[in-house]
Amino acid sequence: MDWFSAKAIYYGWCCRLGRISKRGEKHIRTSLIQGARAVIANCKNKTDRTSMWVKDLVERRGFKRATVALAAKNARLIWALSHSVKKYQVDYVK
């Protein structure tokens, strides 16, 4: 997980992904942040679930923290998809 910039913490059989660290691959981390900035900039008129979460997060925490939070969320999503055989479902609710 070091190449992915998110710190993985293992609790026996369970793996939890921590915050984005500066120890991982700089290019991947930068791409995640830039992608999150682009998503936040273009979610103003959208009403889907993720866009509503991002708008609320920007109001509560500010633009930069929301950017890092969305980048970390995308990193967790990418990690989960790369370690699973399931396909991505947009409106999946557990």
C-alpha cells in the first residue's frame, strides 16, 4: 500500500486504510488531489449523492480539507476495487 499514498493499518484479518501520507508515490498523490479539485469545482450544479456530500463538506470544513477528504475517499475506492473481483456500482448502498 505504500505506493498508493494511503497508510494501511492491519488489525488481524481486517485492513483499515488511514490518511494520505507523504511517504507514498508523489505522482499518484498529486493526481488524486488534482482529480478531487476538478470534481469539487464541477459539482456545484449536480444533485447526486456524492456531489451533495462534497458540497456539504466544503461548507463545513473548507475547500482544501474537502479536497484531501475526497482524494482519500477516491484512494480507498481505488484500493477496494483493485483488491476485489466486484465491478464498480455508482449507487451502491450497503
